Amino acid sequence: MSSQLNPALRAPRPAAPANAANAPPASSPHLVTANEAAATLRFGPFPITECQQFPPAAGPQCWVYLTLNAEIALSLEGNPTLQALIRSPRARLSIDGQWLWWALRRKYPQQPLRKLAGSDLIGDLAAHCARHGQRLLLLGSTPLANGGAVQRLRQRCPGLQVAGFAPSAYQPGHASEQAVLAQSLAAIAAWGPQYVVLGLGATREQRFAQALATGLDGRVQGLLCFGGAIDLASGQVRRAPALWQRTGLEGLWRVLAQPARLGRLLRVLRILPRLARGDY
């Protein structure tokens, strides 16, 4: 598979409105700071910093947004990249997964807590960018799905400045990964986005975020590790109906639609005894 650079990446940057210098800065609502939430709301070693609103506030550093589900929670022990990310001041974590949301509602009954899933937040982010004249880059998935997501988000959010980059196939830890990282940095530099959605699969996008974030300080507000959200936004993969989501059966829905995911679901079921014991 070859890399696909969305044609929009080569388009000239639109001129700023004449009154832009006098316009008040756009605000990014953020009810709970990372330090406040880390002291009060945790799922095991994971500090849940994003409990209510989205996107996080801009800061001097490019933050890294992770949506925590059972699969990611179970991967922590053997994933040094994830371990480093959640200890970093760049980390912004929300709950993505009905089972974990139920568990934290039981642990923190007085704390306001929304389930903020990447598959929902990609649309919210596009709307935010359209309202505030900010740029969005979708980095990941296949060229077909990436292009489809770009077009559908443009239709959904008139005026949205969004482009896509679908990297070529690569092997983590090999020279091909470094080549794709360089291509991705070039795509980011060409488009100049405020936000970059990563859709490479959990472990790969965590590696990307760790490698890219420092070099994007002062240029990009946030990298968002959203897994399969680009595929869902493209319409190529259908989201589970709301009832299945609310009853914690979204994983089963995905298996019925994609039987190859059965092994992943069976591995994730290992978290249920831990949740039942309150071991989090």
C-alpha cells in the first residue's frame, strides 16, 4: 500500500480574516485539569484527566489524548510506551468503554464522569475545529477509509479545514517505521493542523505519539489516539447501535460484524473478574 497525501495538504493556507487580530481568542472548555483529576480519579495506575468536556485546553506542550478501554488497560504491563505516556504531563486520558465507565461510577459515585470515546470525539473535534477556524489532520487507516472520513467530516461540518494522510505499511521498531514517521511529520508541517487524530491501532499510535509530541510543541495543540475512529467516521465500519453501547455489548457487536475480532474480545473478558472484585 502506498502513502496517500490528501490533495488538501497541498492547498494554500487561507488568509486570516481582516479582523482576526482584534478577535477574542477561542476558548477550549476544560473543567478538570490534569493535576486535579490525577489526584482524585484513577483507574488503577491510569489518571483519568478528562471527565466532562472536550477538547482539553491548549498549553505550551503538545498533549497526547488516550481513550482508556479494557483492551488498553490490560496491555499496560507489557507496554513500556504506554507506561511512559501515562506518567507524562502530556497525557490526557478519558474513559472509553462501558465496563470501565460503570466501574468508575461505582468507585467515584459523587464525581461527574462522561464516557468520552474516540469514535464519538472525532465528530466533536471536527465541529470544534469548524467553529474556531482550526485545522484538523486525520493520520492513519487506509487511503480509502481516510479519504472517506475526510469527505464525510467536511459534509457534516461546513467550513471544516481537514486533510488526511494514510501512511504506507510499516513494521514497528524497524527502519520502515522511521520512514513513516518522517513522512507523517512532513504531512503535519505541510498542513499545519492544530489537532492530529491518529488511527493506527492502539500500540502503534502510542509509539507515534511518543515519538512525535516533543517536536510538535508550539505547533500542534494535541495528538489524539483514537484507534478505529477514522474507519468509523468513513462509514466503512458501522458503529454498534446505541442500545448495544449502553449495555456494554459493543465488543460483541464488533465481533458479529468482524468475526476476526473474536480473539480480541476473549482476551478483553479477562478484565471482568478484576472489575467485579473492585481491583482497580
